[in-house]
Amino acid sequence: MSLLVDEADVVDLGLRWTPGFSALGPEFFTELHPSPLPDPYWVGRSAAVARELGLADSWLHSAEGLAAFTGNAAIAGTRPLASVYSGHQFGVWAGQLGDGRAILLGETAGGLEVQLKGSGLTPYSRMGDGRAVLRSSIREFLCSEAMHALGIPTTRALCVTGSDARVRREELETAAVVTRVAPTFIRFGHFEHFAANQRDDELRALADYVIDRYYPACRTTERFNGNAYAALLETVSERTAALLAQWQSVGFCHGVMNTDNMSILGLTIDFGPFQFLDGFDPRHICNHSDTAGRYAYNQQPNVAYWNLFCLAQALLPLIGDQEIAVAALESYKTVFPAEFEARMRAKLGLVDTAESDRALIEGVLKLLAQEKVDYTIFWRRLSGHVAGDNPDSVRDLFVDRAAFDNWLQSFSERRARTPEAQSADLMLKTNPKFVLRNHLGQRAIEAAQQKDFTGVSTLLALLETPFAEHPGHDDFAGFPPDWASTIEISCSS
Ligand code: AMP
Ligand code: MG
């Protein structure tokens, strides 16, 4: 199929657009158009995100929509731009980065920014080609929607389109574009950029924009002597703590927690070499490029705090007092463990709190780690057991049955206070049956590389309702095959 709309270069999607981020002014971005890709095709589409945008579903089934979301046709009412940011990568100051392959189309009247990722060179592309490959685009698309369905704050993805245009990575691959959606794609790195360049006016304008748009309560804070910027830092810090608690509880490794990949709204952003844990190994490193394990699963909460410290440093000219800045970070240390415990209690089906809960949680995590028990399967089987299944299915996951029986005994005693049906219900709504394991993504990707996109849509449907049983799809909820552990996913995307 060829590009049908090369003569109609403007498509009106029927959305109303507002200035949004572009109102900040030219210091913050460069206006430019996406670069077209030849003969695009649909790879994945989310009707749910279309609804969220108020976009008629038909645009995900039309040649005009295909052109618009590949960057081949302009969208009426938008003024596309690439924004500038900086950041710390792997703990080292990296200087200026920016949207090197993402282009913000605009913000809808409903308050959602729409961005194309992989849409060509920008002034911030540095050594890159401005493109994204099909494989990583499918992973980002599916994982965005999987995270959302798990109740975890995240950027969303409307669709992926592909093209046979070649893109060179370790080998030759093909190009794709993901249409991403979020209230804002502003990162810690945006603040770091203006702070590092001593551009205090822009720094203040950015912070004011973020406060007015997303955190208006900071304006009237009584904390920190009414310092709105300290309140901003504290709020972002608490959002980030809550996000990390969710990642840890579901077994999600981000893989590249650089400060430019940290959302100012506490959203999961920039899906690269991420992984949902198979066996529970707290030291698991999902990013093949991360040789030192800086972003290992069990390092994530501390790395987030380190990143918040960078944000604090960037906001210091506005906060004006180092002690206040440090104080604004303090609550991370209490919010993270409290949120994590709350999440784990829900996984255990507990609706009230007890002193002994921490020991119960630590106990089960220690057992899981000792035997690298499959994390998702364990929780789902435990839920099944509380719902009335024979305990053998969960006990069979352990070699050291006696140790597990001991723990199960304390668990049973602890939950005697909660009606069984209530616990079971909570557990089955908290412990997903389906997560985007690497090998599941890989199968869908390999089929898509052969132009069979049914794997992508099947997986999307499962991940959109990950707590449902989906009879007939148990193979998507089983143990990973042996080859899964040989999948190497790096920063290359
Ligand atoms: P990431 O590791 O994907 O978060 O990207 C870090 C920085 O590199 C960001 O500024 C990206 O925009 C940029 N980047 C990554 N891949 C490419 C690419 N293929 N072309 C241009 N810029 C890229
Ligand atoms: Mg990034």
C-alpha cells in the first residue's frame, strides 16, 4: 500500500488544541515538522486511548489517520515542536539532551499532550537518527497500556505505525512511530537544563507553569514558610515515592532511570529495556547495557531518591535555601516504605494493618528470592489459594516446603481477621494474571516483523484487563520458556 494522502498534507482530526507547553516560549523548544516515512502501516492501536483523547475511533482505521500518526501529514490546529532538556545518565552529568526523536504535536483542550516518538531528526538528535525501531516501539506501546491497566501512573500510547524504511542499530531493522499521550512529558531534565545554564528566568517560568497546570495546591501551601517551589519538590518527591512503590510491588524494572527519564508528574515514562521480573531476583538487571547494575530492581527506590536530589539541586535557585530543599525531600523516606507496605498488604489481601505486617512481607520476599520463584505466578496462585484452591499449586513453587508452610501458617493466622471472600477478591484484583514478560513481547515482535500484527492486538487485549481470567490464554500466563533468559535488551532502541 502506498501513502494515500501525499497530496492532502493537513488532516483535521476533529480535536481542539490549546497552546499548552508551547506557551512557554521559544527558549524551551524548536518548532519543526515530523519527517515522513514511506508506505506506513498500522501495527497497534488502542481504542481506549482514542476514547480518552475524544478521538473518533475511525481515525485509527483510516489512511488519513495513518498518515497523521506517522508524521506524514500535518494535523490541523497543531504546531509541532521538540523540547530541550538535559540530564544525568548513569549517574553522570550528560549535558544537553532533548527530544532527539520525539515531536510534541500539541495539547488537546482536554489537557493531553500528543507526541510522536521516532518521527525524525530534531536539533536535539545529537548522534542519533531520530528514529525508533519496530521492536522497541511495540514494547513501549504494549507496556504503556499494561501499566495503565495495572493502575500504575504512566504515559499512554495511542498507536504504533510501522514502515519498511531501514534503521541501523546493531543490525538493520525497520522504523516505527509511537503516538504517546500524557498530561505532560516534562521531565526532571527540563529543570536541570535551565538550572545548569543559569537561566533562572526560564527555570522559574517552567516551575510556575508546572505548578499552575498540575500542582496548584503548591501556591497556597503552609509548609516551608509558604515556599511554592519547595512544595513542588515535596509533591513530586511523594508522587515519585508512590510510583516506585508500585513498580516494586508489581516487579517492574525500568532499566534506564536517568533523570531525563523521570516524569515531573511521577508517571512511568520512556519504556526502553524494561522488564517485569520472571523469577524474583532482587538484584536483577534488565538493561544489558547496565553492566554495573546501577538500575537493578532493588536499586530503583534509591535511584529515584538520587534523581530527586538532582531535581532539588535544579530547583535550588527558586527555593533559595538549601535546608528547605533538603527538608522537601525528607518525606520520600517515609512515603516510599508506607506506600510499598500498603501495596504489599493489598497483594496479601489484607484490608487492615498490623505491626507484624512488615515481617510477613519481608518473610515472603525472602523466600521468593531464595528460590527465585516466579513473581507473578506466585502471587496469582496465592490469590487462587485464598479464593479456595488447594494450597499445593502455590506450595509446589518452593523446594523448601517447610519454610513456605511456616510462612503460610503465619499468613493464615494474620488474615483470620479478614473475611476470606473479601481477601480473595482484593488479591485477584491486585495480583495480575498477565504481565508483559519479555518473551511475550518478543513473540509479538517477531510476528510483527513478518507483518502479522495479531500478536500485538491479542497481547494488548490481555494486558488491558490483566486481572481477568481470559480462558484459553493460559499460555500467556505460564512460566517463561528457557529461551526467555537469553533475551538481551539494551538501551539500543
Ligand atoms: P533514552 O535513552 O531513550 O532516554 O534517550 C536519551 C537521549 O537520547 C534523549 O535525548 C533521546 O531523545 C536521545 N535519543 C535516543 N535515541 C535516539 C535516536 N535514535 N535519535 C536521536 N536521538 C535519540
Ligand atoms: Mg529518554
